[in-house]
Amino acid sequence: MLRSHNPGLAAVTTTTFLQLLVFGLVWGGLYALIASGLNIVFGVMKILNIAHGELLMIGAYISFWMFSIWHVSPLVSVPIAAVAMGLLGIAIQKALVEPIGARIRSIAGFENATLIVFFGVLLILQNLATQLWTADYRVTSYLTAPVNLGFGLSVAANRLVVLACALVLTIMMFLFLRYTFVGKAIRAVSQDRDTARLMGINAKNIGLLGFGLAAAIAGAAGALASMIYVITPTIGLLFTIKAFTVMVIGGLGNQVGIFLAGLALGVLESFASYAIGAEFKDATGYVLLIGFILWRARTSTAFAGEIK
């Protein structure tokens, strides 16, 4: 039996500890998957897409309605949501990002303009979802039966499925970026856009592909999240903040670091929720992000410039 140092907390049994750990890994795997997509957009395009979570939200609704109306498994909806959001991402890139890039040449001006534009996209998608589907809470009841993992530990099957799928998709993304020609081109553009152009890489097409890929990841993550999280038109911003936290802590462009940071954040939130209350679960991540930025800004000049 593990006992908390806080006398106000009940003793933590081994079963409770393992359950909190598994729950944290489930959410952490989802955070890592979402952040890997946001990282691609920021690395390749230098765009902080604050509407990234809205693509996840739409992916979650796609999964929910396909399950509710046609009884399609959310697992089948994962690739469908990914393709749909990938196409939407490409459309957004062509319609909004490319015209801005053609008119604004400075990096700082481009970043500021796209930040404002994607704030508008966030509001549009949120309000559109509210008009189409109302603000009612939606829940996908799928694979809710508990699975006995031993040691008295039982976890709903859908959580284990989400963890497994998130890990597989994150690993696939890592392998794609590291070993395929297109993945190497994406990494090259994210590291040095001008040099990549001199080497014959079409940075514009890579940017389009990268944005579509990131949107597809968000759609897939949304379909997975629909199995374990309440769906509303406003859930997107929360996941965007989580992804941004993971991206900053894990390291911009560092897929392995992002994966580990995502798992760490999920586990931290899980234990914090138990220790200080579920209402402070999200605040834990915000405090961690602010503390990390302040610490790194004081200890690393390069980090301070990277954040700017």
C-alpha cells in the first residue's frame, strides 16, 4: 500500500496506483498523437494552428454520428475521420495559408497573420458545430465492458483500445518521418527551409502535404477521443492547449521527446486529479507549461528565441 504524504488524502493501494497509471497513459498517448500533428505544422509552416483541436472535434463528431446512425465502429471511423480532416486541412491551406504567404514575406508577419486567421477558423468551426449539432453533450458508448488486467485492476476495453491505437499511430508517424523520402523532406523543410529548396525540395508542396497530414492526425485522434471523452463543440481548444504543452516540453521537432512528454503529462494529470481533485486536472498542465517556459527561458537562450 502506498501512502500519500498529504494527511488529507486516503491511502493509495497498489490497485489504485496502477489504475491511475493506466488512465494517465491512455490520455498521454492521445496527447502525444495530437501534439505530433501540431508539431508538423509548426515545424514546416511556422504556423501555430490554434484551430488544430477543432479538427479533432469534428473528427469526434464524425465518429459519433457514424456510430449513432449507422452503427459503424469508431475504429472504422478512425481512417474515415483522418481522410476527411486531411482533405479539410488541405483546403484550409490552399484557401487561407497560401494567399497569406504570397502577400507577406517576413516570417514574423506571416506568423502573426496566420495566428489571427486560425483564431477566426477556430471560432467559425466552433459556431458551425454548435449550429449543426447543438451544444448538447454527446457520448459514444463503445467497448465499455471492463477488462481484468490482474492485481485487481479492471479497465474499460475502450481505454485500452485508445491507448493501443494512439501508440501505433504515433510510432507509424515516427517511422514515416524518419525513414520515408517524404518524411525526410518534411524534416528538412522544418529544419532549414531555404537549404531544403536549394536541395531541390518543393517547400510549398511539402507544406501542403504537412498541413494535410497534421489535420488527418487530428481527425484520427478525434475519432479515438470520442470513445472516452464527452463530445461538445468546445472541446477542441482544450486539446490544442494540451498539444501545445506537450510540444513545448518535448521539444519542437523532437518526435521522441513529444511522445514521452505526452505520456508524462497524462500520468501527471491522472495522479493530480486523484490527489487534489478532478477540477484541477487541467490546471496541472497549465502550471507545468508556464513553469517549464520560465525555467527554460532562464537557462537557455536558444529556447527563448525558439519560443519567440
